[in-house]
Amino acid sequence: MTQQNPVMRLCISCRKTYDRNNLLKITNDHKHGIMFFKGMGRSAYICKSKKCYSDSKIKKKLQKALKIFLKPEFIEIFEKEITSFNDYPNKGI
Ligand SMILES: [Zn+2]
């Protein structure tokens, strides 16, 4: 078989599509609630552009995309996740 094509997903902030590997995935898991990079259920993707993840409306956009109410603590966890995500080697855009 030939190489797999990258799976493209839409960033909910800038509405551009990117390779899924370059996006932060947030899932509203059926059992565990909000999860990053894993879980089953409704998912939203955010690209690594600072403009997108530090957007003041990102929480609202996520709530809309995931159809869920996000707790105030969510943003703290989210920022930690996106920071460590950006630190991963070989994943920079
Ligand atoms: Zn984006």
C-alpha cells in the first residue's frame, strides 16, 4: 500500500484545515468528560497558532463546537496542554 494521506481537520478558531497531527484535539468523552488527544465523542480541533489558542473567544467557540459548558478551570488546563503540545519536538509547523 502507498503512504496514507494526512487526515485534515478544521481549526475551530481560524477555520483553516490542517493535518490532524498538527492540531490540538479536544474531545467531550462520553465517560470521562473533556479530554485532550484522546477520548470518544464530539471533538474540536485547534491549530498551534497563538492567535487561535489564545483567542479570548476560544472558550465560547469550544463550547459551541462541543455543545458543552466548560468550567472556568478549563482554560488553565487548556493553556497547559497547548503549551506542552507546542514544546513537543518535530511537531512544529
Ligand atoms: Zn487556527
